[in-house]
Amino acid sequence: MKGAALPLVARVFTALSGGQFTSGEVLAERLGVSRSAVWKAAGALKDLGATLHAVRNRGYRLVAGAGPLDAASIRARLPREAQQRVQQLDVEWSVDSTNTVLLERPNPPAGLAEVLLAEYQTHGRGRRGRVWLAPPGGAICLSLSWTFQQAPEDLSALGLAIGVCARRALAEFDLNDVGLKWPNDILIDERKLGGILIDLRAESAGPACVVIGLGLNVALGSPLLSTIAATGLPATDLVTAGLEQPCRNSLAAALVAALLRGLPEFERQGLRAFLEEWRAADVLRGRVVEVQAAEAVRGTARGIDQHGALLVETPQGVRRFISGDVTVRAA
């Protein structure tokens, strides 16, 4: 993000990212605008979901205290091999959807990646058209575009491999209790920490380009966590999970590096290279579930097969699902 080109709301966000109270007068002088303009920008920031405190005679404070995402900082934190694989890495203040933006660009050359992060998505997408809620500073909204020279086997199971990659990255921050829920959820303590969305552009033969969307809750704040929970989908974030003062640039770099190590591995070996790690993190195995696919099917989850399909034991026998939504039910 280039400072001069940023809207005022983004500049106020950056100025407050240290988490300390700053008066409207100081902000106005620093940003070269009126105090009224600062007040309006602060209101716009709250409208986007940021937890912002405004206290008379003290000023404004961004509660999450999350520093802004910065492309140069993320790139500098990448291992050398990963840096060589990143053709382009951008951070935007606001886009409709990071996946959508990358889908509109040409495919990167095989073996190279384009990476896009945004502080805020106006139409963040989850699976099946669901909305992904993430306020500025509160999450990592990341998409990575990658071209396989040849479409690998088990391409439909790529999301499972990406979940393992995300888990590997989070382990670098001593987050070792991360679970994976088929087909695309990342959980801690039975609550959703993040999700994966993959868009595919492939020809019948030859290269296949995937755009991998990865959303990770960092510091959503109690009000937004309560709002999400009211929808019936309990969520959590890294702060709640015990990660104090998370650096989003370090987290983003770890995620990108893990993806860039995992994608060539997946191209060579398919899901086999990730299968045991995924099974070790499986939060559904042995539990009574209901799968919403062509019909609703209830049974006991028995893990995944070697191609990533969910196996559910029912009174009529074991059913195999390659897509669908899963809900845990009481035994």
C-alpha cells in the first residue's frame, strides 16, 4: 500500500496501529487534514468493523493494535527459496475479494506465484457463497495464484493439503493444537480460526492454475466474535487462542512460505505427502455427523480415504463424499 494513494480511513488506521491513544488534533496535523475529516474517517473505520475507542480528551485508540500489512516486510521475512518463487506480492487497503482480483489476472508462469493480501474485503467469499467477515487489522485475507505444469492427481483434494500447510505455518508460532475439519476449515478448540477457498482454472490437458484463498482470524474482537457465533458458526482468533501481540506480517510470510513448499510437493505426490498429517489433525473422525450433499446423510465419520473423500459409516454401509457441508451432531 502506497501512503500517498491511500484513502484517509486507511491512513488513520495506519496512524493508530500502535494501539495507543492519539488525539484528533495530533492525527489531523500528522495527516494534513482537518479534525472533522479525522472524525469522519474514524467513524468509517468503525463501520468497517474495527474496534475503535474514542475517549474525550484522550483521542482515538485502535483496540486490536495490529500493525498494517506491508508487502516489503512480508517479502523480507520469506526464506530465500520462497522469495525466488514469488513473482509479485501486493498489499491493498480494500478489494472486493482477493481471489476475484487474482482470477482476473493472467496465470503466473509454472513454478512462480502471485500473492495478494488486503486489509478489508467488501465481498469476502467463503465456500458456497458465504460471506467472510474480517475488519481492518483483525485478520489475514490472503490469496495466492499458482500454475501447475500438469494438473496433479488428487487436484480436488488440494484444499486438504493447503490446510496441512497452514497448520505447519501456525506451528512455527507454538500453536500446536490446530485442528482441520473436512473439507476446508481450520479450527482451535472446536471454533473456526480460518478457512480455505480454492478457485480452479484448468484446461483438459496441460497447465492448471489455482487461486488459493486463505482467511485467518487474528484479532476480531469480542463484538464480532459474538456476531459470528449468533449465526451458529462459533469462531475464534489467534489472540483468543493465546498468541500475544501477533505480527500479521510474520504470520503472512509463514503462510506464504508453507504454501510455496507444499505446492511443488503436492504436484509431485498428490495428497499422499499430506495424508498422515491431515489425519492426525482430523476433528471429525469417530464423531456423529450430518453431511449436506445431494441429500442429508447422518452417520459416524471414519476419516478420509487416500484421495481426500470423507468416509461416513451409516446403517446402510460406508458412504464416500467428495464435497458437502458437515455438521457435528449429538451421538
